Amino acid sequence: MKTGIMRTAFPLTYEQRTALRRKFDAIAGSTVEWTERVEPSLIGGVQVEIDGMAYDSTIQAKLSSILKDLHNIEPIRSLGDNQFDFKSLGDSLRQRLSTIEPELIVRGSGRVIRSGDGVSLVSGLSGCRFNEMVEFEAGGYGIALNLDEETVGVVLLGDDAQVSAGQRAWGTGQVLSVPVGSDLLGRVVNPLGIPLDDGAPIHATEMRNIESPAPNVLARKPVDRPLETGLVAIDSMIPIGRGQRELIIGDRQTGKTTIAIDTILNQKGGNIACFYVAIGQKASSVAHIAEILRREGAMSYTCIVCATASDSPTMQYIAPYCACAMAEYFMEQGGDALIIYDDLSKHAVTYRTLSLLLHRPPGREAYPGDVFYLHARLLERAAQLNDKRGGGSLTALPIVETQSGDISAYIPTNVISITDGQIFLDSELFKEGQRPAINSGLSVSRVGGAAQTKAMRKAASRLRLELAQFREMQVFSRFSSDMDKSTQEMLTHGERLTQLLVQPNHAPLKMPIQVAMLYVLTRSLLPNDIPMSTLNKWKKTYPAFLNQRYPSLIMRIERDKDINEKSEKQLVESIEIWQNEAREAQ
């Protein structure tokens, strides 16, 4: 015989009890042994639990449903002089409430078997789906990650102290959703979209599921528009396109986050929404990044989604998916967005922690078997949509940390196989003073020249080859002090090219300036015998010199995305003038 629980706000009459039992005995298909409970908090109506399902027609459930439906109502508008438009708010409330109809809420029901370390094991919950939101009697929520035959493993979003064994739990039938929209730009929020800064509450008019299928092949088009980082070493040799997934990989403290921040700074005035996701980092580090973005005027088009090391593993696990949903909104609206995941190594470790707490069978390095799917379903959502879908793009720059430069480790190889290329930062180059410490031999962009302007392709066409020859010749030169003139010139030229690729932190260069400087050095318009001090002076002063003396040249390169004969003549002329003025200044 099946058992069931019938809860009401007031004691039932004989007629009500008989009618309800007859109705739910028919639903169960057999006679049910009922337990009746009176709970005034239900306000009115009846709530029945039977055979792992909950049937709720109480007033309390209806009020909760109304509250959830009002989460995205339009905020009160200010009329100035401490006057507010309450009439508009009242009209919105009346319109929203008029569409709500009484209904019987049917959802899976279960009971907590055990809870601790941010994980709960729930029995029952018939029909629960992967990643479905689960509501607990104490008021908290969780996400279903393990679906066994008789139990469901749930990771908790809030404080696990509120959930204890014996409490009831219900499936919501919904995936976790987060607020999206332009109100998020300029803010620091947690993965659920709750502000962590001192700003006003965020009033989003739209919510979006954190899990959504990636755009299919027919919805995409080839990546052909550059996303310029402002770093000469990347834009010239490892170009990134809008809609691409380019991995930034390297050891700890080699400048991975700095490259990401400089890329955000370079989007100023470019109409690109930027999202920086901090996963498992120190709160002080995130505050420092936010301060840099505010100081450089980049926070107005940037949102920081923060799940620090002190947050629960569940919040760290959902952080990249929540931020991706926020960024996807701009792509779906036909705009361009950039998202940086810092970093996916910590994200994988967090997922491994949750999986072990859920008693999943461990695999290589104790990671669960679906750790590849963990990042594949996230990074595949980055895309360049075709014109029918609005032509928007989402560019992803995931960051992965290596140990002692080992890019063949489990998580690095997984992410490398998913992305469209990688920027490898070498700790040895970093120690030598090469900043950014990019290893051009191990770094690659599988989009290639399709994401470069004609001007950049023309200026940097020989750069990678000349640097490779320089590196090779540099190794041999250490074993011999007797070198011919051509070898010495090659080494000198390579040293100057290497010095050009060195950039200070948070000082990105716009494309026309990069093109001009690359053209000057790769064409040897500056003599090879100039001292390194003069070259450094040229690096610092030449961009301002061009902007002041040759604004038409900069505008032409920016407009045409190419270098024509007139531009070449002006570049040669500008170098001659700069050298004459430098000599006179000495």
C-alpha cells in the first residue's frame, strides 16, 4: 500500500477529506494510507505528497509563484526633484497580476537523506532532470548534478547549514537563470547577478538560463573580423577574431591576467561588452583588477562576475556559465561581446571537489569522466553568428595555469583541443624581461590571417619568420664569438624586433600605431646601428609623434585597413623627421 501526506491550513471536514482521498487514490492507482497535517503557514488550499510527486494548490504556493513572476518588473522611474512615477509601477503591477490564473502546481517531491560540505542527497524527486533547480523546505536552493536510480545529488547554492536531513525538497522544473542586459555593465556582481559593489540594485527586464545549447553550424559564419588586443606580439603574430576561442596558457605569475586586462582596455570606444569572470581568486586580486579598469575608464563597458576562493564550490562551479549567459545576451542582440574565464584550471578543480563529494567515480588525476564536457559545452557557446541571426559575436579568452610549463597535462590538453588556438607564456622569457612573455613557437591562432587587417598582414608578414631565425641564430651565437657581418646584422635586427614586442602593462596600442611601428622596423627604416637607448626612446615617443604630426596617416590606415603608396611615403618621411629632431635634441 502506498503512503501519502495531505497538508492543509485548517482541519478538513468529513466531506472534504472523503472527496480528496477518492481523487488522489484514483491518481495513485491504488488505496493510499494518508497522514494529515495542519500547517497554518499554507494560508489556504491543500498540498499533497504521494509517490514522489507533490500537488500544491495552496495560497502560499500561489503567492510564491506571483513573487517569482514579479522579479523582472520595470523599476520605479524618477521624475526629478525627489518625485517618482508610482502610477506607471501600479499599472505594471495590475497588468502583470491580471494575467496570473489559479493553477495546480505539480512537481517532484523528495526528502533530504543527508547534507553537508555543500552537497545534499535527496531521495524521491521523480522526473528530476540534470541541472534542474531544487527547492528545500528551509528556503534554500540547489542544482541537481547526480541522477541515480533512487536518489538525486544536489549541490547547494546557499549556506548548507540551513539544509538538514529529514527536510522536504521539491523539483522546480527550471534551470537556474540570471539577469541579463546593459544594466550589468559597470558592475561587480556574483554569479547570480547580485551586486557586490556599492551600487544600486540591478533591475534587469530579462532573465536567461545559465545553460543553453551552443549555436549550431548553420547559425554561424566564418570568423573574419579582428578583435584587437592592443599587444603587438599578439595582434601581429597570433591574431584573434571576433567569435574565436583563444586560450591563454602558462605558469603562475607569467602575465596571463595582464594580457586579458589589456585586451579589455583596448576595447574602449569599440562598442564591445566585456565580461571578466574571476573563479576561485582572492577578493583582493579582484578588487585590484576592478580598480585598474575604473582608473583606465574601461569599467563602463565591463562587468566583473566574481566567485572568490571564499565562496562555496557551487558558486565557483556556476560562475562561468552564468557569465556566459550574460554575455550571450549581447551576441543575440546583434552586438559583440568578450568574455574572459580566469581561470578554468581552478574551475576544473572545483568540479572535481563537487564530484568527489557526490561520490562520483574518479578518473585520471581524480577528475570525473565528464570533465571534458564541462568545458566543451561552455566554450562552444562562443561564436560568430551569421547575418540571419543578427551577426553578433561572443569571443572567449579562457585562461589555464600550467605546472612547470607542462602543456601536456590533463586539463591543458583538454582545453587546447576545444579552443581555436593558444597563447603560450614562457616563464623563462618572463624572467628575461620579455613582457608579454609570449612564446611565438608554441603559440598559434587557427583563424590566422582571416582575422587580420590587410595593413597588419602587410606590416607583419615577415615578423614570425625573422623572429624564429633570430632565436635559432641566437642559440648558435652563444658557442661562437666569430660571426660574419650578415649574421651580426640578423642578430641586431632580431634584437630590435624583440624589443618592439616588449610593452608595459596596461598600455595597449591601437592598430594604426602598431602597423606603423611594425612597418618601420620590419622594413629597416631605422638603421640597425642605432643604440638600444635610442630605439627605446623611439618606442616611447613615436606614437605621440605620429598622432600629432601625421593624424591624416593614422586616420587613413584606420579607415582603409591597408597601407597604400601614400602611407608608405609618409612613414618614410616621418622616420626621417623623427631622426633629425632626435639628433638635434642631443
